[in-house]
Amino acid sequence: MATVNPQITDSVTQSNVQVVGSAPATAIATLSQVTSHAVSLALQNAVSQQQALNIIGNATVAAAVQQILAVGGRS
């Protein structure tokens, strides 16, 4: 069986240590990005719902004014 050069094994070990060492920071960064994305989608949905309710409100006011004017015209 051939002996592996110690410099090669040391290089592989250092690379593995670097990957394992940076994993928690990467996980926290990913969690932060996912959370920010979820919050931004929730806010976007809230704005969209508010706009839809404003459109319904405008239509309701227009219908009420139309009925008021129709009643006022009859008398």
C-alpha cells in the first residue's frame, strides 16, 4: 500500500476544517435571508390586500352616491 504525502493529507484536513468552521455562519446567513424574504412577502400581501379593499371601498361609495342622487332626483 502506497503512503500518502503528509502535505496532501494536511491540505485536505485544512480544507475540511475550513468548510466545517464556516458552516454555522452560512446557516445563520441563510436563515436570515429566508426570514427576510418571508417578511417581505407578508408585507407585499398586506399592501395588495389594502389596495383591493380600497378599490372595494371606492366602488361602494360610488354606488351609494349614485343611489343618493337617484333618490334626490325623484323628489
